[in-house]
Amino acid sequence: MYYKSLIETLKDEDTDNRIILNEQVTDANNCYIDITLVPKDITICPNCSSTNVIKYGKKDRVIKDDYLANRPTFITIHYNRFKCKDCLKLFNDTLPSLNPKQSISMTLKLNILEDLKLDCSFSNIAKKRNVSIQTVIDIFESYVNFDRIPFGEVLCMDEFKNLKHSQGKYAFVMFDPNHHTINDVLPDRIQANIDEYLYKINWHEKDKVKYVITDMSESYRTLIHHHFKNATHIIDCFHYLRYVEDALNNVRIRIQSSFKNNSKEYKILKRNWRILSTYYMDIEGDNFYNHIQMKNTSAEQIIIDATTVHPDIEEAYSLTQEFLRGVRNVKYENAETWLNSWIESILKSNSKEFVDLANMFKNWKMEIINSFIRFGDKRLHNGYLEGINNKIKVIKRIAYGYSNFSHFRNRIMYMINSDYVFKMVDRSKISRRKRNHK
Ligand SMILES: [Zn+2]
């Protein structure tokens, strides 16, 4: 959403007809408006509410406003200064939206703040709004400064590649998938630093966290054990699924490379890896080029032809499909039995690629089983983070040229927690935030 220009707002507010429009000039580049603000019949001192005030000279002010007639607009305001004879304070004549101390209208600032929610770089916004890059940065720093957001019942933890030249190679993100809110972003993923951060959060808040979703890093186990005493630890299902897919893929590559790369066997394995690693119920369409039969066939026929290339492929395919079926359909109550029997079957596999998964799946068995728990009508996973990671990539791209982690963090939280922020930049509640010079 965008805001009305200052001049329009002033006209709306001017119920007593105090604004006199002297001149409005539009040239090729800009729009210039010259107005006079006529004092009220009775002027009240804002300090002591006395009406015993006298005029104390005139003042002019040029305020840069947002676009009018598609041009950057400059408003010159002629207004009076007053002196209170009781408390001796000086003050300016004003309207609610008029701040004579500002050289940029609040409307322009609010619209720049709206731009900052989108995929625009500071320099693009500066160009678009005809202000300097420093002005955009100043506005961003003045109004957008996130405190951490308290945890909800569900907490996802993950990491992503940090900005170049930053403190840590990876940044650490905490996210509430229920409220689609980023709780916080830390500049590195060093366990001691995360630990210290979490120690500062009161136990009452941490004790309310019911589920924590992570990948299979041992450090998360320790953190959760220390800080989230009432939480169930869940391994993100996309994360462990990837290990199974990788095992299948590695078997495929091993078998495939035992064939010449112009052979039918090589081609059917190489070209159809996606069909092989997709849960068969999810395959869409039925017209795929079959390199064995040299014609279009159904996906089913491709699977038959590909898996008969080698018994290892056939076995790897059926282990993968059984895993995908289980993850999709097994209920939490039966998850342990199902997972135990799947682990038994990979231990008997001819492919080292699958046997090697057994230890990891045994080590994380409880946390994987926990991923079958339903929260409301949904399973809990980190999938929401994919969208966030995509946004972060965009932010990194538009952040080209600076490596200020505080900007980066605030921009991420600002662009993703947009609902939350909107309250903060509400016109009536707007207040200049303390500058952060870190
Ligand atoms: Zn006074």
C-alpha cells in the first residue's frame, strides 16, 4: 500500500481553510508548490496551553514530497512563528501532518518504507523517489530496527549462506512457521554464540515452545536439551528424505557409469532419474520418451525398463519408494515399527549407499518418528523455510555492494514479517528510532 502525497494530506486536514495556494508550477523535471499557512484565530501554546501568544516572525520551509503529476514535488511553506508570553517558549504554526523540522515529507518516507518491503535495492529506491541513497539508508535505519520476536509453540532453526565478508560464513535463522514470522537472525551458527543468545531469553518463554524443527546436526540436540525442556525435537522430513534420494542417485550413477554413455541403458538411467526418485503416485503425465523402447511410453514402462537394467537399481528403487510411501502414509502410532523395518531392510541391501544410511537413521530415529506428529491437521516441517531462503537470496542480490549484517538482518525481518512491521510504520504511531551505529 502507498500513501497520499503530503500536499493531498494537508488539503484533507485543512478543515479551517488555512492553506492558501500561491502557485503551482510543473516543469519538465519537477513540480513546485508554494503555499502559505494562515494562523488560527486563536493560537494555543503547545507547552502551557496559554492563549497569551504573539507572532514572532515568519519562516519558510521547503519540504520534498512524493510524486505529484509524476514528478518529484517540492513544497515551499510560509508559516508563522509564535512566542508564548507566559512560558516564553517559541513554537511554529502547524497542521497535524506538517513537521516544519523535516525536509522530507512523512509521505515520502512512508512510501520509501513501503518500497523497502519489495525486492528493490537502496539505489533503485533512491532513483525512483529522487532522493540520495544515504537518505534511503537513513530512513531504513531510523524506522526499521527489529528486536527479536518472542517464540511461538513451534520453532524452526536453520542456517543459510551469509553475506560475503560477514562474521560467519553461515547465518542462523529462527522461524515460527505457524505465524510465518522470523523470530531472529544471528550472524553466525557457532554453537557457543547461539547458546549465549538463548540463555538471555527467559525460561518462561522457552518452556512454552512445544516443537523444535531442525536438520540432523548434533549441535541442535544439545541446544534443545539445554534450552527447550518441554519441546519435542523433530527432524525436518525434507532433510532426511534428501539422504534417501541421494543414496538412490548414487546407486544410479554407479550403475549408469558401468555402461557406455551412448548405450540405451546409460540413457534411460541418466534421463529418468527424476521419475525414479519421485513417489510413483505423484508422477504426472504419461508420455515419456523411453530410451530402451525408443518411443514414448508411460512412466510405469520407464520404471520397469530402468529398474531391469540392474538388480541394484531395482532394489534401490523399491527401498526408496517404500520410504516415500511410509513418510507419506504411515501414522505416528505406527511410525516406529515402520521405520525399524525399513532400517532392517536397508541393512540387508546389496548397495553400500543404502547400508551406510542405517547408522544415521538409527541415531536420529526418535526425532524422525517425531516428524510424523500432527500439529493441527499438518505435519511439522521446515518447508516454509524454502520460501524464506528464496527471499534471502533476493535480498543478498539487491544488497550488492554492502556487507552490513545489521541492515541485512533488518531487511530480512522487514520483508518477511511484513504484517508485523506495518504496525510499526503506522502514521499515527511513527517515532524516530534510535540510530544503530553498530
Ligand atoms: Zn506557553
